[in-house]
Amino acid sequence: MTEPLRVGLVGAGPWANMVHGPVLANSPHTTLTAVWARRREAAAKTADRNGAAVAATYEALLAQCDAVAFCVPPTVQAEMAVVAARAGKTLLLEKPIALELDAAERLVAAVEEAGVGTVVLLSWRFAQATGDFIAEVRGLGHLLGGRGMMVSGALLGDSPFATPWRLERGPLLDLGPHVVDLIDAAMGPVVGVKASGDLLGWVSLLLEHENGATSSVDMCATAGVASVSSVEVFSGSGSASLNCATVADATSMAKVPAALAAAAAGTPTDAPDIHRGLHLQRILSAAEAQLRA
């Protein structure tokens, strides 16, 4: 039987404790060997909860693992992941893979040069319901168009997601990777984008797909509502829809360690990788530039 993949976790914030730590520690495919964070006391708490060691330095963490999972702001992830890739480590990356496009491209170049495997944690994509939706859309025949929405109050009040980078850049780079990825996966590659709205408020995207179909995406993280996330696609023969707010759960997240182990072994899977992350980053960076113009 193959030994579980040894994974080191970078970061000890709410998401690391709610998702990354327990998911990686409780899978037959991975073992959480060490945790490193800027605040040692936070790393110690996360490590203790998940039966892992505390790494005194990032270099010490790299010495104790074969793969690295990142749960830190995108600017930090982009820099530290380059170091991990050059050390030959498989990467589990958060979205967006970087905050700026040039940093994302540098990270991809480092990954390609090192030849390491990657997984990007686009949580919706690990759910069975998402795969079923994409298959249903592909059975609709000629597509006319689609629409996606991701609206929440995640940047209001004392939400754990109201972090500095999200407050500074708005919903586009935070929510955008999820909904644009799904509508791109269902309808075909996005080759053009037109953006309108308020960068820190309501953002609307008109997307042009390679097959000639168009779709629209709306996103906002400062609405006083419970999370509303959905995608719907239309053709001359019917439509398909997915309530995305309910698809990511413990069952779907349990598939992430298997995907990471497969990436480390060089086994092809349907899991999104760093090249998928770069594709999304290019679309969203172009939209952000339009909104800032």
C-alpha cells in the first residue's frame, strides 16, 4: 500500500483550521506532518488540533514534507510557493494563485521549470453535483448563453473572510475564480471579458466563450444577504442549473487529498491545477484593469 503523502501546512487562520488542517490530517491519502505560520502560537494550536508538528521556520517545514498546502494571502502564497516548487514540493494552492498577474506568471514558470504537481482549491469543482452539472450542460447541444451569480455579505462586519486583501480588492479576485471557473468549465473557454460596476461593490462581467456563446456573471461581497451562488446555462433544447451555495461540503472536500496525492504521483485527474488558476487570473486581471480605467 502506498504511504500517505506528507503535507506541510503554511498558515493557521480560520480557513486553515476549518478546512485545510482537518481535511489533510484525516485522509488516507495524506498525513499532515507540520504547520508553519508567522505567529508560532497560532501554528501550535493548529498543529495540536491535527496531530502535526510545529515547524520553527518555513525551511524546516519544507524539510518535513513532500507537498505544501497554502492558506495565506495571495501575495504571500505566490512568493512562498515559488520556493516550495524549487524545492520539488507538490503544491496545494488557494485561489487566486497570486494577487497580481505577473506574480501568477512567475509562479507558473517556477512550477513548470521544477516539474512539480499542483492543485488549486476551487472548492465547487470537487463536488459530485458540479460534475453532474457540467456533464448535463455538455448534453444540451448548441449553447445560447449562461449566467452566474455569487453574492454574499462576506466582507461585512466581523466575518473571518473580511481580510485586508479582500477589503482592498473587492469581490473580483475572491469570488470571481469560483464562478468564472464553473461557467468556463461548463460552457467552454472564456476568450473575452467586458467588466462594469464598482470594484469594491457590485461587479458585472460579460464573458465571450470560444464557441461563440456569451454569459454574464454578477458578484458582490457587501450585500446584506445570506450567500447566493448559482450558475445556469441555456440552449435551444433546454437548460441546466446548479445551486453552488450548497455543493461544497465535507464529502467534496474529502476528495482534495486524493487529488493532491495524484498530482504528486503525476497521475492525471480532473482537479483544477495551476494552469487553470492562471487562465482565471488572466480573465479577472483584464476585468479589474477595465474597472480601474
